[in-house]
Amino acid sequence: MNDFRRAFIVSDRTGISAENMAGALLEQFPNVKIRQYLRPFIDSETKAIDLIKEIQAFYDKDGVQPIVFASISNDEISHLVQTAPALHLSFFDAFLGVLEQELGTRAQHFTRSRVNNVERYDARMEAVNFALNHDDGSSDVDMKEADVILMGVSRSGKTPTCLYLALQYGIRAANYPLTPDDLGNPELPRMVKPYKNKLFGLTIEPERLHHIRQERRANSTYSHINTCKQEVADAQAMFRRYSIPFANTTHKSVEELAVHIMQECKLKRKF
């Protein structure tokens, strides 16, 4: 018996949703080593057969069946995949039947087009472009159009959070890095001062910040633990001085952080 299990995340689209759901389930078993294999775009009989062969090979090698988390809307392909020697957990099978009964109508079992809703797609891309154009205080052009402006010291998680807010919620998120000059000034930075009501602060434990900065610029003043401690303390003092809400990113995933910001700033999804 192997000391690990294999888990396949299978989808006829990108597999992102299935991967998130599978991850949420598997993390409930921290004592089990799981090797995950994402297999997106399983949308034809040929691809399904190739996948079955792969699963069969692992079954023969390991002597234990893999786990398959599937999100396949096409019944024929779904049933074909289920012939593989594995524990099959289908998100469609688990929920569609219950929903059909509750709603009193049959599900259509259609596969979404690449751009199912053009307006939604455009809103998302516009938000992403806004985040990229206003990354690390690179520009204050149209800053008044921002839904939220994240502030924090360098490497505290501003950029990935802005991009996640844009992609998942269509939020126009800008970010501003607090420099030593900003932290030594009792006033808010000039660029963000007119938009105090849109500010949200990000902080981080100095030890974690030190580790991150060491990977970027090892053994420098920038990454020194004392620098990290001082910058974090000064940033938090600024947030408290101006009553700017803030969150610690050290132990929060970007998903958790985004939801927290949405709630704290009373933001609404744009699509």
C-alpha cells in the first residue's frame, strides 16, 4: 500500500471550480498525502479514453484506486469516464438531481461557451486592466474610479489581492506601496490622500515579511528583520491614526482576504 493517494480533477472546461471544490474536501484530511492531477477540457470521447488509460495505469502500478473529482456536463462523456477504476465523485451528479427535484424542471446539461456572457467578461477584463495600470502606485490617473485602494509595505500581498478582486468580483482595485519616506511622514501619501474613504490596509507579520524579502533581495537592508519590524509597525500606526481598516495577510489566503475586503468596504460584485 502506498503512503499517498492520487486524485484526478477532471472537467470539460477549465477545471478551476472543480479544483477549488476538490481542494476544500481534501484539505479536511491533512494526514493523507494526496497527489493531485488536473485534467481540464475532457470534452471528447478520445480524451476520455486517454484519461481512462492513464487512471488504469496508475491503478495497476499503485494497487489502489485513484480518486476522481469530476465536473463534466455531458452525460455520455461523464459515464465513459466513470468506467475507469477509481472512486468517482461527480459534482454534477451530486447536485443536479436534487436541484431538478426542487425546481421541478430538468437541467439542460449544456457546456458553457468560452465567453458565455460578453458583458461579464468585459467587466472582468476592464477591472484586471485597471488593477495592472494602478499597480504599486504606478499611476494616479483615474484613481477616483477605483472601488478600493490597498495600502501596505512592499511584499505584503497587495498585487495578488487586487488581481483576485478584479478577476472574481470585477472590482477596480488599485494599490499603493508604503515607502520609508511615506512611513516617516505623519501625513497620508499625496497620491491617496484625496481618497481616504477608499483605503484599505494590508499588514503582515515581520518574520513572514523577512522571509519573503530574503527570497527577493537576500541579506539587504530591505530584507533585514529590523527593517521589516519597523516598517510593519509604522504602517499599522498610520492605519490606526487615520482609522483605515486593515487586515493581516500572514495566515489568510487571497480568497479569504478578498471576501474580508468586500465585506469590510461594503463592495458589491460587478457581474
